[in-house]
Amino acid sequence: MDEVLAAAGDHAKTRHVLMHGLWLGQDLDGGAERLLALSSGPPFDTGRDPIALFRMAGALRRLGRCDEGLAAIDRALDLLPPGDLTVHADLVRERSLIAVARDLHQRPQARTGGTAR
């Protein structure tokens, strides 16, 4: 991957392919960190690419940074062109996953059987 990334420079389509692979590889060592770095670096550092923001949101969810993930996915939804229903559904699904992950992180007693005080 590093060789492809070095050869790609700031080529958006190549970087999108690399991000897609990291997004699919949920269990890759350092995958979430690399996905976050790719999705927030050039040419996506303007924060105007909804798919890069979608990948960023997924990486942030995997890293437990759910509030940042929700902000990224909400920006992605705002930037998505009208009528792109398939991608919209993917973004909404990711938003739901982030919200559930945030709820689970905020309520650790629910997982261990403890009671709220």
C-alpha cells in the first residue's frame, strides 16, 4: 500500500481506492488510523468530499471518537448531491452505527450488568 500511495501523490481516485480497502479491512493493524490519515489529508483536506468524509467517520467510529465521527458524517450528508439515494443510504447507516457506538461507550454499566446511579 505504501508504494501505491507514494506513486499516487494527491491523485484522488487512487486514494479513494486505498481508503475503500482500509474501510473493508476492519481488522487490519492500524487500519483505522491509516484510513483517518488518508481521508483527512490531501486532496481531501478541504473537507468537501462526501465519500472521504464518510470514510473518515467510519475510522473515527472504529477509534471510539464518536462525536467527531457524527460531525464528519453530518458534513458528508450535507455535501452529498441531491438524488444520490444509494450513497445517502450508506451514509445514514454509518451515522446510525456511530450513534449506537457512542451510546454504548457512554453507558458502560449496561454492558456489565451494573446499575446507573
